[in-house]
Amino acid sequence: TTGEFARLCGVRKDTLFHYDEVGILKPEIVRENGYRYYSINQFFLFDIISALKKAGATLGEIRKYIAHRSPEGFLKLLEEKSAYLAREQQKIAQVQRFIANTRERTQKGIAAICGQARVEYCPEEYLIAIHIDSAEQGSTKNHMPKIRDHFQFCDEHMVGDELPFGAIIEQKNLEKGWYKESWYFSRVDRQYGGERFFQKPAGSYAIIEHRGSYESMDDSYEALKAYIAEQGLRICGHAYEHELLSYFAVPDPSEYVIQISIQVEPAAHG
């Protein structure tokens, strides 16, 4: 009976009903009273379905294979599913890095002492970035299509190693006191080709954590620039904004924690 066969296969009767509906495993006998019966030999057909499902095959692919079973067809299906599982393993590895790095960022955001400037040596970082044209800078409305495009690119190429994304303030704008984004970026674990790849140089960076919304960041930039001058340093590169606590973690923008880092070097004397 359907119940006996379901217990034999370790599934619910609903599963067998569904397999009947899609045409991959029909009862061997259906009585006039509607009673359905399976044969013991159909257990092996169920085993084929179960194994191919575990390998990632769809019910449509399984139905097609069962209708035209052959050693060559079996080998082709296995090769296709092997490639599929390799891609899935890449996705899982990327998501694991994504979670680990995002956890680290969030922990730093929770522990951050905001408003205290310092200088640290930072190793080089690899970024996937999208450029904001001069005409678009300062316009949040114009930025949104670029942000969406950046997210889609990262999803399609399985890149981006942490949840928050960041922004880069070009050096010439930074020095003029115009703190508008020139690029948006996501960190990645290795170099990539193409125009979207951006390398943050290794070196000394003046760093400060800002608590508050993006609209309130000017004061933190001015404080960091004053600290740079006090330390006998000068700006020699772009500014990088990393979200430590963002809309994913806190509901109110006034509770955001954003790390600002500016590449610096000793000021020339004489």
C-alpha cells in the first residue's frame, strides 16, 4: 500500500502523491476503488530519485533521465551535478567568509571608543568598487542605482567578504573639506581583474570611529584632519569609510558606527 511503501522509503505519503503527479513514480496498480499499490521493485526507482535529488537534480531532470535511462545519460547527469555542487561549495565558502568578517566588524563596532583618533599601520586591502561621477556626488537619489548595481555585481560574481559596504572619499575632495563619496566598495579576499578592482594601499592611516549618521560625519572628518596636523603628518591618499554598525545592526542612524581611515605620511619640513 501507499503507507507501507512510504514507510519502506522513509518518506511521507504526500511525497509519493507528488511524485505521482509529476510523473516520476506512479503506483504500479490503482484499483477501481482508488486504492494504490506499489511493488517492491519500485523501491529501486525511488532510490534513483532520492540519490539524484541529493546530488542537486530537479524533478524535471530526474523525470527526463528516468524516461531515457542509459550509461551515457547517467554519466552526463553525474558530471553536470558535480559541476553544480562545485559551484555550491564556492558559494558556501564565500558565505562563511562573509559571516566571519561581518561578525568581526560588528564586534569592533560594539567595542569602539568613538571620537578617539590614532595612527595605525594597515596592510593592503582588495576592494570591488563602483565609481560615482562628479555630477552624481552629493545626490543620494542618483547614488541608489549605483548602489543597487554594485550589490547585483557582487551577488552575480560571488564577491564581497563582509555585510556592510564602504565608501571612498577622493583625496582632492578630502583636502578641500568636501566629504562626498567618489566610490562605493566591498572588500574581497584576493585581486580581481577588471575596472571595478580597487586596491587600498598598505601604509600608515589616521583612524577615528564616528558614531552617528552619515549626515553628521563632517565634524569627525575635521577632528581627524586636525589630529593629523597636530601629529606632524600630512594626507597622502584617499579616505575610506567602513561601516562597523549599520542599518543591519541598529534601527536608528544616530547609532551607526563608521570607521574613517585616511592614508598619511610625515609632513615635509624646511
